Amino acid sequence: MEETCTVIGGKGRELVIKPQKCLKMNIGVYNRNNSIIGKITKIFGPVKSPYALVTTRENVSGVEEVTLRC
């Protein structure tokens, strides 16, 4: 199962995303070219509407959408 998520913000090697269904620790996060860019390292926020922190392999900028594979 794949889910496209919107990137809320980020700085350096971290991105904050808003997943809807696919919410698990350490799952891979992919860019539009289907290249892995990092993994989910933290889940935070309200239970009904959580956010996830993605730690990336390199500094990323200009990323607006990412894909999660559950």
C-alpha cells in the first residue's frame, strides 16, 4: 500500500509530514522518483490527526510531497 503525504515543513535533515493511514515507525519515505530519502523516526501530535518526523539521508529542500509504503 502506498500513501502520498504532504510535507508540512522541514530544516536540514528533517521533514514534518502529515500521514493519513500509513503511520508506523521506521518505514521508508520516498520522493517522486521512487528513491528512498529517509524514514519515520517520531510520531507526535493529537491521536486523531498525528504528524510524523522524517529523518532524511541528506539535506532536502523544496520537497512538497513524499510517498510512504506500508
